[in-house]
Amino acid sequence: MNKLDEIKEASKQGLTFCFAGVGSAFAKKNDQTSLIIAKDGTTILVDIGTTIPQAMTRRGIKLTDFDYYHITHSHADHIGGLEELLLTYRYFLKQKPNFIITSAYQDILWEKSLKGGCEYNEAGLLRFSDLMTPCRPEWFKSQPREIYQIEVAGIHLQIFRTIHIPGHVTQWDQAFWSTGLVVDRRVLFSADTRFDPQMFEDMDTSSIETIFHDCQLFGPGTVHASYEELKTLPKALRKKIWLTHYGDNYDQFVPEKDGFQGFTKAWELFTWPETAKK
């Protein structure tokens, strides 16, 4: 049984998370942050950074082993392995992967990141739709934050805009496309965001059981929430937070002493049984 089989087995008990990587873009001790979501044996891979194909291989997992894929934004530590995935599907499997992606972000991802390496092929010019099958989230609302939602195989996703880049903007609608996730209305994954206390109100984290939040271990928090900034959150909120997307100096911190759950570890399983929410 490889690690993905173990994740699928755990997901028969309820919603399951497992991070293939928990590191920042520049981390060397950990692979870049990438999340596997599973429920009832169905899997979604969220983000495929540059180091993730190797991380998967070490665990006996192929990039093409997942049922669905979702990308939160276009930095290389989140899409560096995406071209490999798309071309492997096209040339080896003769299939197209299922992508959970909005129309707006599909255009951004193709035109600004993937087109240069994927457009030209032996048959002429390709479009993004030639390489993947889109699963379209529906627009949910624009205020107080732009949110989309979709349900696939019993997994409910809310995709919400975050404030990540550029560093000078103060509102999500001024920022370049980046998103976080709320899964089954129980778990929030921030992906990449600056310190944004309003996010917790907009996404009603009072009813969220667990939060996985990116964390920059030095200040100031230019494009990520810094550890010191996150420490200012209310105690009840910090008690829900596992830290992800962190740098190699993590051994200098003890997040449990500061009220957090701790640093998320790669390949650790988190499961929320169905009975727990009843």
C-alpha cells in the first residue's frame, strides 16, 4: 500500500487532508506546500510546485493518480510541476485531467504561465482546453469577498480570493489572482495570503473546525502572514491553526507555546469523521 492508498483508506472515515509538502518557495528541508484532499476514496491535489513530482515519486505516487486538480495561484512553488502533469496526461495517458478552475483564472494561468511551454506541439497550436477538462465552480458572491463554490464527489469546496501579491495592496479585489479553500464547511486552507484578519470574518471561521494557514517565519510579512502577525490573533482562533508554507528555520519556533496547534508535517494524516459534525 503506497501513501495515496493509505490516504484513500483513511478517507472512508471522513474528510481527510494530507500535505505532500509543507515548505515555503525557498525551503530545502521540506518540499513546497501541496495539499491532498480525500473523501470516500476520491482525491483532489491542490497545487503542484516544482518539487512536488519528486516528493510524490518518493512515496510511490504518480502525479496522474488523482481524480481532480486545483491550483490556488500561479507562483512556481504552486505550479512548477503543472506542465509535467498536463503533458504526461496528453502524451502518455492520452487523456485530460479534471481541473477545478474558474473561467477567469483559466485565462490567467494559460496566458501568463503555461502557454509558452504547452501551446506548441506536433499537431499545431494547443489551447488550455485541449490539455484539461474544466470543472467550473459557480460564482457564489462578490462581497464581502469574491467566492466560488463547487461540489465534486461529495466534497464541497468554497474558493475565496486572498490578498497575496503585490505587497502594497490592501484589499482582495486589488490583488493578483490568488485563492484559499474552505472544504466541506469544516476546514480552511489559506494557501498564500498576507495577514488578513478580515478573512476569518468573511469566511465565518467561527464554524470552522481547523485552519491550515501559511506562515512566514521572518518579518515584515510582505506577501505572507508572518509568525508575529499571526500571534496577534485571538486565542480561540489560534487554537484552530496549523502552520504551513514555512521556512527552514522552523526549529527555532515552538508554535504550541504561542497557542497554535503546531507546524504541519508532510504526509501526516488529518481526518474529520462524519460523526464528529453531527
